[in-house]
Amino acid sequence: MSDDERDYGARRTYQHRCAQDQAYDWATRATAEYNDAVRHEDDARERQQYDSGWQRDRAAESRTLAQLHGVRSTEALSLATMWADVAQALAHGELPVTSVLEARGDSDGAELAQG
């Protein structure tokens, strides 16, 4: 096997691993955001039982936060799915190595809406 063939295989393996890492990171983020949305919605339902104006305001705030985290969860799930598709395409040789970006984005959620 020539050096070019080894380099090509190494690049494909590296990019496949990077795509898998991105898919996992975004799936983990989607799960965390979903759990936050559920927690805020549960808090809103709990507070909605009280007659106090303060509790109603907190319930509305919790509902808003639940919606925000729900949107973030949906966005992160879309990114996880995209990266999983890229990883699968690389594994099956459907994508040339040059079509995958070398730069990895920071998956800490900076791309998502800040809350």
C-alpha cells in the first residue's frame, strides 16, 4: 500500500471518528436541553396551582424557559442527526474525504441561542 493510500485511509478514519464525536456531543446536548425543558415545564405546572401573582409570574417565566430549552433541544437533535448521517456516509464511502470540513465546531452550544 502506498503512502497516499495510507494517508487517505487515515484521513477517512479520522474524519469518521470526528463526525461520530460530533453526533454524540450534539445528541448529549439535545438530551440535556430536553431534560431542562421538562424540568421547567414541571415547575410551571407546580406554580400554576397557587393564587399568588408572584407564583403566576414565576410559572410564566418557567414556561418561557421550557420553550427556550425545547427549541435548543430540537436544534441540537437536528445537528446530531446531520453528523450521524455524515459519519454513516463516511463509513460507507459515500462521501469523498475532501468534502468533509477539517475544522470542528465547538459543540458547547455556542451556536445555539444564548439564554
